[in-house]
Amino acid sequence: MEMDRLELLRQDCLACRECPLCRTRHNVVFGVGDPNSELMFIGEGPGENEDLQGEPFVGAAGRLLDDMLEMIDLRRSQVYIANVVKCRPPQNRDPLGEEQAACRHWLDAQREIIRPKLIVCLGRIAAMAVIRPDFRITRDHGQWEDIDGARAMAMYHPAALLRDPSKRPETFVDLRTLRAEARRVCEHLYQKKETEVIV
């Protein structure tokens, strides 16, 4: 049922022309993953590779995100991944406030269908859009907050970790925090036999 609703939403989103980003996009980047997942990752918006392929978090940042998931015994197919805006801002600039506002109902509808127990915002823009406008990623990453019936936290965006590897130790701590909370509140993510992974 969730898959049917999500597919109908995706088809509507593919035709969206509610902001100027529709004029420069190659593809709408709607979202990918398990529509029944208890864990949802939200980034800021598509980059060049995502725009060309129509899928969030591909290329180097996507490979790093896959590695991060593997560190906490998860695979991309077990979670749902979306973005605040569904079309690439030119030159990968930050999405403007009006672009985020025009696109927000798509993300809200995704969250309503998926009903995740945990939300992880990847980067400052997503955290400010989803958690609170005054969120500071350097100060507030790794801290859980209650948002509309879900638990939400933020981590550095994988692209930021590629640019500045010195942030990786903090992200490893955040991943351990995420794994502990997911094991606590998500009934289905860790049904498989536990394996020890050092992060």
C-alpha cells in the first residue's frame, strides 16, 4: 500500500514545475529505498550526478553514505533516502528559501507515507529545514530531537566529509549514536543476526 501511494506521489512530483529549478534540471530526484523503512535519511538536494541519474546520493558522496550505512550493519535497500528539494540547484549552490518552500510539500508527503521512527538529516540545510531553523551542524550534530512523532538527528553531509576528512571521527561517534537508537526503537531494521562492526 505504501509503495502504491509513494509511486503515485512520485509520478506527480516528476511533473512538478512549482519553482524555477524545473527549467534547469535533467531529472527530478524523488527518493529511493524501502517505503516501509523505519529509518529515513534526508539530504539537501541533488548534485550533478544525482540530477543526471535521477537518484539521490550517487557518485562519491553516495558511495561514502553506503559505507557509513555498512558501518552500522545496514544497507541502502533497508532505509529510505530523500532530499529537501527534488531538483538540482545550478552549480550545486544551496537551495534558496523559496525553492525549499515550493518543494516542501513533497517531502512532507513522503514522510507521511513512510512514517519513519527515525530521521537523519545529512548536512546543515536539511537539518535547518527539518529540525529547526537555527540548527548549527558543528554544534548540534549527533543530538536527538522529537519532531512530529519521530526522533531526528543530523550528521555531516557525506560531501562535507569528503572535503574535510577531519570531521570523520565526529561522524563515527554520530553513527554509533544512530545505531544505538535504531536498535532501541526500530523493530525491523536489526532482525538479522547481529555482527560486530568496529566504527
